[in-house]
Amino acid sequence: MGEKDLIKPFLESKGEILFGWLNMKPGKPTTLARINNKLVFSFPGNPVSCFVTAHLFISWSLKIISGDELYEFPKIKVKLTKQVRLD
């Protein structure tokens, strides 16, 4: 996500970036590109962030590509006991 990130410039030079940043924690530097009609994902460097975003995006993408019905992630109701500041 910083100046040492060489993946995004490489993807830009070889194809088309579909999105290059998410408003999601963890996972902000996630990038999706298309090169030669193939999807290329670039995930965060933190192992936990990478696992979470890969699980979300790859499982969803494979479901769509294979023609299955859209996968819905389980919904969990959470009741907060105190005020939480969202950013």
C-alpha cells in the first residue's frame, strides 16, 4: 500500500485494475485486476489479513465463476453493551 508495493504498478502495466483499495479492515490494500481475461487478486501482506480477504473474495469468486448460486456468508447478530466508534 506504500511506495514499496510493486504489485499494483506491475498489474497496471500488464492489464486493467478493477479495484485497488477496499474500505475494509483487515484488507484495505486488496487489489483485483484482469490480465489477458484472467482475474488476478493481490492481498495484504499481513498473514491474518491475507487469509481473511482471500477467504471472502476467492470463495465468492469461485462460486460465481462455477455458476453456483451466490454464496451468502453467515449472519451473526451482535448486541453491543457500550457505544462503539466506527471509522
